[in-house]
Amino acid sequence: MTDFHIKIGSVEFMNPVFVASGTFGYGVEIPDLLDISKIGAIVTKSISLMPREGNPPPRIVETSSGMINSIGLANIGVEKYIEEMLPQYAQISTPIIANIVGWTFDEYLEVLRKLEAVSSNIIGYEINISCPNVKKGGMEFGTDPETVEKLTSLLRKATNRLLIMKLSPNVADIASIALSAERGGADAVSAINTVVGMSIDPYSHQSNIFTTFGGLSGPAIKPIGLAAVQKVYRKVSIPIVGIGGISSGNDVVEYMLAGASAVQVGTATFRHPDAANQIFDQLKTYCQTQNIQQISDLTGKVKLHS
């Protein structure tokens, strides 16, 4: 029988199949639809310092191989999150990882400090660094190695909980960004966030997204995600959480072979809320047929052509 336990930082997870930020709400909206106790971890939608309404509609469009979204990080804000969501986590046994977003160093720190100041069973934080740094003219936090290292270091000093930096694919060298996160004290990195995309109605000639550009997710970006994970794996020694286009157990295997220790299922949950559990069941079948004793043994074991 396969041992599916994996460890990231000091935290042990019962299996490596998590659900991704922005696709599973705050973790309290879904339990009536599926058994969340089987999920490795729930990563919440992004939480900012102040409430955000997000972008005007239309802000989601289906593509032939996924979807484009421009939600604009709509959320209830950290104060309401603390008041309304944290108490409900006491009833959830699945590990909860809070995703944090900000537009300045101070905003990231303030959100984290507010969460640290109250008692909760959150086991860690995933930091969305794909947002524009308003102090640097709108450049994404995640595109500059020096900025990533500084932000990671500041957050590391403010918490002993699990700290995961979520990497943007919209960079020239994602491995260098990951290395900066490691130097800053991150326990892990997750890769990748959505890829910039666009959709146009051929009859109205209008962009299908109000903001023109949005984040492409789904099966179309799996090869990009795999390449990113492999590049990062070659450069860092901390664990990697693979994200992008995962819709089957074999997809999980590919990500782990590329270097991931765990994965996050995102877009697939919009079609099937129970997608993560279905994918984990497929992974269990694969491991049984392939006689895999320890799931972590797959990590980084891709065979490359010489």
C-alpha cells in the first residue's frame, strides 16, 4: 500500500492533492458538495487588507482548453475574514492555507500580522506575488528577485507558520525568482499562477473580458507549469507545489516527476467540485498498479534524454 503522506516545512499532509486559491472559496462554502476530509489541503481565495469588489463583468470566459478570469481579487477583507471564516475552521479537519495578497510590503505584512494576532487553526500562508507593486510603478512583485527576497524575508520574520511563495509564470527566469524566495526563508514555492491571456468575440469584435487581459488557466497551461516546476526543481532545495491544468491522476504524476512534492487542483473544480478527490482516487490506482511504495519517491524522478 502506498504511503501518501508528504511534508512541507514542518507540516505533514496526508496526501499531496490540494485545492488551489480562487477555486474553492474560503473553504467553508463547499462541504455540502463533497467530503473535504479527503483533500490534502485547502488554499483559500486571496485575502487583502481591505475588502475588494474586484473587476467589472464580464470577468470570466471559457476557452477551448480552459478559462480566462479577471476577477480582480474580490474578497471580504482580512477583518471580516477573521470574524466570519476563522471560527468556522474549527469544524474543518482539512489543513487550511490562507492566501495573502497586497500591493505594498506594508499591506502584505499587515494582513499576515492580523492573522497571526488571533488564534486559529490555519497551518500556513501562500503569498500571491503576482500583483502590481504600486511603489515600483505597477511592476509585479513576483518579477523582481530582489523584491521577492525582501518580501519573503519580512514575512518570514513575522510568522513561524508554513510560508509558501506563489510564483508568476510571466517572468524571464522563474527559477531565479524561486531561489530568491528560498533565500528569503520560504518553506516552499508554488508554481504556477495563471498565464496572461485574451479572448475576443468574432461577431461583436469585442473583448470577452472587461479588462481585455486575464489569467488563463486549465489544461492549456499544463506544459508551461511542468516546465516551470522542472526549472525551479533544478535550482532550489525547498519543496515545490505544482499548479496548472491538473485534471487527472496522471497529471499529478507528471508534476511530481518534474519536481513537485504536492499539487493544487484549480480550474477542474469548476466543472466537478469533487475533482480533487477524484484525481486523488486516480492517483491511488496509478500507485497501486505501478507498485509505488512512497508517493514522495516520485518527486524529481523524470528521466531526461541525454
